[in-house]
Amino acid sequence: MPTLLLVDGSSYLYRAFHGLPDLRTSQGEPTGALHGVLGMLRRLENDGEATDVVYKACVFDARGKTFRDDWYPQYKANRPPMPDDLASQIEPLHAAIGALGWPVLVIDGVEADDVIATLARQAAEQGMQVVVSTGDKDLAQIVNARIKLVNTMSNEVLDEAGVLGKFGVPATRIVDYLALIGDSVDNVPGVPRVGAKTAVKWLSEYGSLDAVIAAAGEISGVVGQNLRQALDFLPLARRLLTVRYDVDLPVAPTDLKPRPLEHKRLVELFKRFEMRSWLAEVERTAAAGEGGAAPQAVAPLARTPAAAAEAGAHRAAYETIVDEAGFARWVAKIEQCALTAFDTETSSLDPFAARIVGVSFAVAPGEAAYLPLAHDYPGVAAQLPREQVLARLKPWLESAQHAKIGQNLKYDQHVLANHGIRLAGVRHDTLLQSYVLEAGKDGVRGHDLGQLASRHLGLATISYETLCGKGARQIGFSQVAIEQASEYAAEDADLCLRLHAVMYPLIAAESGLRHVYEEIEMPVRDVLFRMERSGVLIDGELLSRQSREIGQRLLDLESKAHAAAGQPFNVNSPKQLAEILFDRLALPVKKKTPTGTPSTDEEVLSELALDYPLPKILLEARQLAKLKGTYTDKLPQMVEATTGRVHTSYAQAVAVTGRLASNDPNLQNIPVRTAEGRRIRAAFVAPPGSVIVSADYSQIELRIMAHLSEDQRLLDAFAQGEDVHRATAAEIFGLPPAEVGAQQRRVAKVINFGLIYGMSAFGLARQLDLERSAAKAYIERYFARYPGVAGYMATTRETAKARGYVETVFGRRLWLPEIHSPVAARRQAAERAAINAPMQGTAADLIKAAMIAVQGWLDAEHLQTRLLMQVHDELVLEVPESELPVLRREVPRLMSELASLRVPLVVDVGAGRNWDEAH
């Protein structure tokens, strides 16, 4: 059955422009939208959702007003004008899409959605299948048995069942649904305070928007009143949001046949806009005499090996190393190469269990090879012996003079270590390049190689699941056919070099980003590897005793909960708990779940626990159960048999602020303020003859705030070693510092830390259990004492709005994609983040710099001390007793001299037999 493929070009255009970095030619011409849209088109054709495509078109909005503007002058009135950098790319983009063989449609007076809907309905009525590629939810209304939507950014497919599953209403009721909730993008107001849940509820109950309107008088509460006030506008809202199926078009679906490639025109465009990867593909196909080939012929990457055989022109230079001669030739290449991309294919994702199945190299874009070593399926071809190959590669792998690049090379470093090889010479890592360049930027959803290739190169990659499958049927990489594995693995190495050529110049051009990448992220990568490799010793017997004690306490708390409730119930059942709390005990409902039932989450229990005994009991039980399940039960099971230690993994490219994340197990969330949490820390021990040392930055974020705000009183307080919380309390309460009590200091501490996180008077009142007027008065007195802080906050918000990001002291960029959001809650959250992110980010940069400095000093002095853990603003070390005096003296000095801030950095150092004693 023939398929019509329709692309919502305008949707692609804006997603590409806002999702990619600010890519430009050497002459300064913007090219991000060009790269992004062409890449999404290529991915769409290779993803497999649109099969048997006979007809296709890319549809764009025309400039100027449409008939909807005549109906409603405020239609889309809140949209800012198109940025000049985007407008300048539209004409060449249309030209490039057309030269790739796509019919391009731009119809005056109507929107792209109306053109798409008209063509889709016509094609469906003629018996075709229709695939519409878009990110616009409005088009869900056109879905039927023959029409479905695909989203290349999220890989979401919406057929009739998909629409119902996503929105809660069938496609035939999408317009009614949108009219009720409104569409902020098009500036079509819905019913105030009616969101998706309420809209679905009404449409499920009454059947249609007309029926909801007819029943408006019987709907109670504020939402009912809001509905009645919106009745006059709802018919117009529905009219504005309904796509047209009857647009007078100059073409029919059967006119939309793909055309041959215009090689000459593509070469001109790709040369002008310096799109080197695309240019290389076009020139290769032209040289091969494929002038009349289908557009897919220029796709350099495909999703399946079968498609790659037809369309993977860029893989023509990939090689599979199968004999000694080929191996010797590639060893000579990498030994002479200035920067070699290197990657391992392995038997496991567990870095301690993984063993090498094969390795790949790339010495230039397009020049890559895969060396299979341990594929083991029936009939597999002979491979070079793994141990002999690794022994031959070991001098190169361990050479600091031979520069290497990869994607997340920390993992490969572990795998090589499992084979007795110490990887050296790591100069670049594309995972970290992307992290430094674009973490948190609008449209950036991750940093894996496939996402980077799509975002920066416009290429779609072979996925791991394509080769190995998913779920229970997934096979190991050693069972993948060598021919398929070779294309996948060599592609990984090749893409690293291609991505480096795009991303690193963008980093190098900005001194701050370059410093963060070269002086912080790359060096700390190796420190993290060594920490992960070292692991930490735990006392399993102590944890087992704690687990038994916690288990008994949980039983006691369950009995107390039953007594407080007046009957037995399952404390782990939200349904039974809600019945007890809100039906039997009639406690106030604080919030509801998305399904409309009263919530019993931790936030609700914390609020209720202030006034009622049962929620307090339940809260304590939940906290203990979490400690038991996450730590006291689990940690002894996670001891690595070969080392006798627990080994966490530090994710370096996750938090946009630069903070590290600890996983499997998470050692950063063990609570330190509770007795139970401290007892768990007591199970982290030193071996005989050594001690645990904790080195912790004191009040680091407040000190950074003093530095950034240049508030003289804060600067003076830290310079003179004053208790900043006591000084703040003295000012707020009008007391001499000596007369400030513990409760008043606690209030000041909450204010000091709360305000740098953007806490409002409402939030402060809630946390301190005050009247809002009192909290507001405290805040006013705070800013009166520290006017520099108020000035810093105001300036930072304006800077964030102007640039879209803020920076740390070290130059890390912290993007704020919601800073101009039309949704007030999101915009205000971004404004709060703008104030706090420079402090959190600077603290993250500082602790990473401390890790680098301390490890460098340990190596230079040939000490046996080992860095074990990094937890927030703290370093944890395992120190031989003989080295403790020098550690106590030198580590605080190293950590405090890392940055030239306007206030002194203070490092608290403690030592003990275990982590709790040291902290």
C-alpha cells in the first residue's frame, strides 16, 4: 500500500534552531537550522516508521497573516518575531530540501497544519497510508486508521491508540480537549484553571465540548464558575484550533513524487554553508554516477545493516581487521596519528565485569576500522587472538605521547584495566565536550553518541538495539555477526573524530568553556576513574546488625501506626493509608494525585506530621525502610568479590550545575543529620593501619555568594571569621550578637541559605511556621543588611534574560531554557535557578579542582593515601596513619588556595576509624 510522508517543516525549523548550538560558517553565517532540519529529514527516512513511501512533501508556514487572524486578532500575538539568524536560513533551507528531491509546499493565507490536514485526508480517501512527522500536538486531531504521527525527536508514534493513551481522549475529541485547556503557543485561552486532567474528566463524563457547555450550570466549584465565564469564547477557541481539510491546493497527493537529486545545487549549498559531511556524501554519490538516485542515496548513516548496504556511503572506507597484515598496517597508522579515536566493544555494561569483544579505531573522518577479538556465535570466522593483540597494543594504549579521543573513555579505561592495561594519553572525550558546551541548553536531551551525531552532524546512527535487540531477547555483543558489528563499532570511532571537529572549536573559542573542559572536566575524569577503581571498605557485619535493628524498629512503628489508626492496615498501601488518614481520621487533604485521589506522599506526611501523630510515625517508618532497602541490606551485597570493596560509579555528565552523581550504589545521599544515617556512615571503615579523613568546605555557597555579590558586610563577616548566621540573626532581631539564641540563629540560617535558593516569603513562612507578614519582614531586614545580595540577584536575573545563561566563577555556562517561558511558574523557577546556579556550579567546579589538586599532590609526593569518595562539598580519603600529619596540614592548604575569591576558603578536616568519626 503506497504511503504519503508529510513533514511539518515549520515544526522541524524551530526545534532545530533552538535545539542545536549556535553553529556558524567561518564567515559568521548561521547554519544550525540547516544542519538540524536536514538531519531530521534524513533520520525520518531511515527510522523505519514510514515504509513504502511513494509520495512525500515538506510543508512550511507562509509569511504573513492567515484567515485565523481575521477571526481573532490576538491569534499567536504572544509569539516573538522570528530571530534574524533563523530568518536568514529559510531560503537556503527550502533550496536544499528541494535539491534533495523533496517537494516543498508553502501556501499563502493558510498554515502548514491546514495544508497537511488537507493532503492527509485526500490521500487517506484514495486508500493511501499517511505518515505525518511533527512535534505539534494540534495535529493529533487528524489521526485515524490511515493517518499517524511520528516525532523524530522523541521517537513517539501516535496512531489512534497512541493518541488516546497520550491525551486520554480519542483523536476525534482532541479539538474539544485543546479548546478547554487552551493553547499558549497560539495564544488561544482555554478555561482558567482547567488542565488536562479536568478536560479529560469532563469529556469522558459528558462526551463532547458541546455537551460540556450544555452542562456548565451543573458543574460546581471554581472550575465550574470559570467554565461559565468562558462559554462565550469556547466556540471561537474550537474554531481557531480546528485544522482545515478543504484548502485549495495547487497539487494533489499523487503529484508529490520525489525528484532526482540536484547534485550541482547541493554542492553549491553545502560548500557555501561549510556543511562538510553532507558535501562529502553528495560528491561521492555524484562521482559514482548516481545522478538519478533516490534521495536516500545520500544518507550516510542508516538504522539497519541492510539499509547501510544500500545507503551507507560514508562507510565505504571502514575496514574489518581480520589478519596479521591488516593489524600491523593499523598499528602503524595509530602510532603515527596525531589524534586517534578509540572505542571498545565489550561483554557487559558493568565496568568491573566487562571483557573486550573487539576494539575500533579512527585516524581521520571516514577512515576507521574494527578489530574483532572475541565474537563467539556458531560459524564465526577466525579472529586474531585477543591476548596477543592486546599485548601488542599495550605500549600504544599506555603511552601518554599517543593522543586518544573517545566517547566516555572512563568506561573503556575500566575495561582495559580488567585486562591489565593502564590507558594513558586521553586528550579528549566527546561526552565531556558536549556536557561543557551544551548541558541544560534548550532542546538538548542527552550526550550519547547517537544524540550528538543527530544534533551536530545531522546523521542517524546504527543503534545498539538494532544489533542486539531489547529486553529478554537481547543478545550479547559477542553474538553479533562480525560484519554488522564492524559497521557499528567503526562508526562509533569515526563519529568521535567528526564530532570533535565540530564541538572542540566551539569550546576553544570561549576561554571560560575551554578552562572548564581542559582544566577541570578532563583532568577530573582520570581522578574519578581512580576513585572508582579504589572503592571503599565497608563493615558488612555492622550493616547486618543495623539492618536487623531497623527491621525490629519498623515492626514497632507498624504497631504504633495501627494503634494510632485504631485498626490494622497495610502501611505500604497508599489506598489503605488514604482511607485511614482522610476518611477514618478526617485529616485535611493537602494535595491530590493526578487521578484525583488524596496524596500520601512524603511532602504531605511531613506537613501533617506537624500536627498529627500517625503521619509522624509513618514518615519515620518510610525513612527507616528506605535506609534499610538502599543501604543496610544492599551494600553488603554490592561488595566486589575481587577487591572486597564497594565501588560506586561517578556520572560526570548529568547535573547541569557540574555536580557529580554517584550510582550503584549512591553514596552521596546517605543522610548525615539523622542518627541512623550517621550509623550507616560508621560502616565505611579504614583497613588496619589506616584512618578515614574527611575534608569539607565550610559554608561554601554562602562564601561564593559573598564573592559574587561583593556585599561588604558579608565580605567583612567572612574575612573576620564571624558566625555569619549569628550576625544575620542579630540584624534581623535587633539584638547584640552575644544575645542571639539558638532558635534565632536557626531562623537566620534558613534565611541565609533559603534566599540564595530564591525562597519567597511564602516558602520561608512555611518552613519556619511563621505568618507570611513576619517572613516578609525578615526578608526585608535581610536585604537591608545585605544590599549587595539584593543587587546581585537583580543583576543576575537581567543577565540571564539577556543571554539565556549564567556562568560560574570558573566559566561554566549554566543554561536557563525556561527564562522566557510564557508559563509563569516555569519562568519564575528559571529566575530562581539563575541566582542559585552560579553558586552551586562554582562549588561543583571547586570540589572538582580540589580533587585534581589533591590527587596531583599525592602522586608527586608518592604517598599511599587514596581518594575514596566525593560527597557534595566533601572529599573522603583513606590515609595510612604515618601520613596523617602531613595530610592534616597540606590538604586544607591545597583546597583553600585553589581559587582567588574575595573571601577566605575554609576547609574542615577530621579523622577517625570510620567515616562517621571523621566527619
